[in-house]
Amino acid sequence: MRIVDLLSKESIQLNGSPKNKAEAIDMLVDLQVKGGNISDKEEYKKGILAREEHGSTAVGEGIAIPHAKNAGVKAPSLAAMTVPDGVDYEALDDEPSNILFMIAAPVDGGDVHLDVLSRLMTILMDEDFRAKLLAAKDKEEFLKVIDDMESEKYPDKPEEKPAAEASDGKIKVLAVTACPTGIAHTYMAAEALEKAGKKLGITIKVETNGSGGTKNVLTKDEIAACDGIIVAADKSVEMSRFDGKKVITTKVSDGIKIPEELINRIESGDAPVYHHTGAKAEEASGGKESFGRKLYKHLMNGVSNMLPFTVAGGIFIAVAFLIDTIAGVPQDGNFGSATAAAAFFKTIGGFAFNFMVPVLAGYIGKSIADRPGFLVGLVGGFLATTGSTFASVGGDVPSGFLGALLAGFVGGYLMLGLEKLCDKMPRALNGIKPVLIYPLIGLGMIAVIMCAVNPFMGMINTGLSNFLTSMGSSSKIVLGCILGAMMSIDMGGPFNKAAYVFGTAAIASGNYDIMAAVMIGGMVPPIAIALSTTFFKSRWTEDERKSGLVNYIMGLSFVTEGAIPYAAADPLRVIPSCAIGAAVAGGISMASGCTLMAPHGGVFVFAVVGNWPMYLVSLAAGSVVGMLLLAILKKKKKAAAK
């Protein structure tokens, strides 16, 4: 289906002037309605807004292409608007958008919206084409500009773009482009590489791994004959087919920004030979990727898989507290589990939390060493939360979140080393390596490591507890600051647990001010992060902003673990910011004489807090300090490629 077939004069507006993104969407939706293919305006607009919640459809270069596929659409259609002065559409390059296309696709229309979107992205990469659209004097000229460009670009089959062959029939350079959603940047990179190849006089063929499927697939013969391959991808692509060829792996954005440089590196021989080991495309950088970036990617793999356990478990626990509060249950040690309904939610939420840290370690290990690394990471993470289980080597002493990180990374790299050692084994044993040798030896190694780590963490816990007891009578304000900071340093690990145990022990002895400082310190990190994701959005990724809202609930419920994914992703900035904010809150609480007789519950036990007005002041002050420090320390995020 051609682009011009989906546009009508009624659905085009030239020289529009929306004040903001919301107004631009409203204007484009109205244009779609005028085009006559929208059966339910509100339903269609709902779909458009839902897509925008996943990330702005403004992809840079002045282009925005909002799109929706839902029941409010009768037939595929396009609406278009030019905005000479531009409108802030939250573009990836932070520049205003001046060419806007809105796609409408019916639910039974297959992937027509993806096909049209990919074609739009391809032709919109042409700077002269964009200039002609903006300069169009009327709608007829606007349509003619599109028709001429589309006819030139897609004379026959729009889905395939074979490369022009050299005189010897050989395609010199091959490329693969892919982005996480497989829509905009996949095709922008492909177009940029093709244009650069044409400019340099080098034949090139680009395979696109888009949402509509893989197009322009590279053949076995083409791979064998080419000079080298460029893999510009932010997600995994099939790499085994490139074994033995010169390959450059890089970000999809580099395919857009520096296509000529990438092609020249292939042609000059400045590209490593790729040897397939099962690594993912984004990791197979031929030594060009820094070790720090690799560690970050492994960490992000663990965090992203851990996040659902954190969010779901935290909400279930918060619901448990709410139920017992409504039921009038006394805020004692059984609070949150006293009624049957609360006990159900608390138990299920607790199960989710029990999986959270092992899953973090397991997926870090898997990111490093694939499936063999998953076992050692998962078991190591479980041992970090439960203890070594061997009393003779230190007792059941958990090492928590930090121990799980260690288990994931150490276990993963140990398995990589083990795989290399096993390469020297007879080929007849290849079949039993992944099912027997790797799991058996890996399990033994991680067990020994965690048995050594957990007792060491136990010694740290004991030392911290003794230190706190010794200074309790000397300076309560300093003690409050230290306890608050400890609750935030490792968020469920040994420091956090030491402070919490100290607080609960103080309750038993009748000292209620210590527990008040402990709980307020544990509430601050999630709330500070939630506030930061709300008021300083540019410091966070799209996924972090979405999950940030849940941290309001977790923080108010005294579920410090809601901050773990953020601390794991950026520990050098997030942990100090949260720790200082928590220290401020703990210090103010202690200085104000706030007391707490319940060991848990967050805002749901504020009824038993002594001097609760100042307790609220403590919480607000600490959270704001943490938020401001995050704003200062964290750098603005570059929007993720679409």
C-alpha cells in the first residue's frame, strides 16, 4: 500500500501552529476524523496516547510519527501536518518537530501501520525531501512531493531494497540494523548506511530487523563473498552466520550518525574477525567495547529481569498493610499478616521479594555466560539471601543485595573460564558439557564462594551492631543520621539489616526513638527516587520513570527494596544521594524526639508514632534532599532509540 493512497486533502494541514505536544495530537486526530476513516475518535485517541506513554514517537530530525492500531479505526489512513516553527514533541534529539504524520490502522489490518511507518521513516531521512514538504504551498503540491519520492524510492516491491551490484557482481559491504522496538531507528540507520555507500561508491545491502519482521535478509552466498559486515543494533541479532568474517558491532545510533566511518573501517581492514561463541550481537564487539560498558550491560540485564518482582511484590505488601489498617489491627509484630486477606497479600508479596535478588544474580550470570551462567548466578543469589547453610563455616549469615551482585558477576565469569577450559576436552563429550559438566562444577564453585562471602558479611553486621550500641548514649542525633544512612546504603543488605535489627532490639528494651529513625531512613530512598523521576525526568530512562511512580507506594509502605533497581543501575550516584537524604531524615526524627513502637508499616503505623507532625517533616525533608542530590549528581539521559 502506497503512502499517498492513505492521505487525503482533508487529512492534511500545512503551516500548523500547535502550542505543545498534546495540542498537536488533538489536531492530528481531528485531521484523521476529517479523512473519514475513524469510527470512534476517543478510542483512536486513547490508542495514540497509550503509544506515547511507551516513549515519544518524535524520533529526531524534525520528524514525529504518532501511530495507533485499534478498534476505533475503520480503514488504514494517514494524517499529516507541517509546523514551520516546530513544536516540542519530546523528540530523541530534544529538537522541535516540524513534520508530523499520524498513522491509523484497524485491528484487522495486519501490520500495515508498521509497513507504512518503515516506508515513511526511510523517505523522511532524505533532507531535501523534508525541505520540499515544508515548502509546499498547497495540499496538492504536498501530495505530489510524496508521490514523486515514493515512486522513485519504491518503484516495485516496497519491502525489499536490494543493493546495486558492482561490476563484478559482488556486494562489498553488508549490514544489519535493529533497535529495541524495531520501528524508527532500524530504518533510519538502514537508509543512512545505504546513502553513505552510494556516496562512497561502495555497494551495500542492509538487512532490517524490524517489528514487521526481518526484511532484505542477507544470504549465505552474500555473506561469504562480502568484505565485511556492519551490525548496528541495540538488541540481539543472529550472529552465528558471520563466523570468520570481519564484523563491526555498534549501536544503532552510530549507523545513523557515522555511516561513512563504519563503511570505511570495513574497507580499510580496520575490523576484527568475528568468531562465534554464542555471544549476543550487542556483546560481540571484537574488543572495541570497554570492559566497563560490558559490566553495565550485564548489570542492566539483571536489573530489568528483577524489576517485575520488585514492583509486584511491593504492591502486594502495601495492600496487606492497608487491609490490616482498615481492619483496625493493632500495629504490633504481626501487623500486615493479622487478617486472612492481609496474610494472603503479605505472603505472596514476600514470595516475590524472595525471588527478586536471586533473579538479579541469575540474569547477570546469564548475560555473561549464557545458560551455564544462569544456574550459578541464581543459586549464588539465593545463598546471598538465605546464608551459607553451613554452620561450620560461619553459620546462616546472608549477604543480601551486594552479595547477590558478587554472585552474579563472579559466577558468570567463572563459567566463561570453565567453558574455555572445557574446550580442550574430547569432542565426544560436547553433548554432556551443558547438562552435566557446567552445572555440576559451577554449582560447586559458587557454593564455596558464597560460603566464604556470607560469613565475612556476618562479621560486618556484628561489628556494625556493636558500634551502634557503643555510641547510642553519646549522640542521638548522630546515631539517627547513621541509622538512616545505613538503611539506604545497601537497601536490604547487611548494613540495612544491621540497622533494622538494632531498631527492633531497641523496641524490646523500651527505646522507641531508634526504630523511628530506622523506619524513616528506609522510607526515604524510594520516595526520593519517585520524586526525582517526577520532577527531574531527564535524569532517568523511560522505564525508570514509569517504575518510579510505584516507589511512592513502596516508600510510604517502608519497602526500601523499591530503590534497588535504581541503585543497581547507577550505584555511585543513587546510593550516596539516598543515603544522605535518609541521614537527614533520621537525624531530624531523633532530634525531634519521634518514637515508633511498631517495627514495620510505613504511613500505615503513623498512628502509633510519637510526635507524628515532625515525623512527617523528617520524611519530607529527607526525601527532598535525596531528590535534589539525584538531580545534581545524575546526568541527563539521552533518549533511547526507538
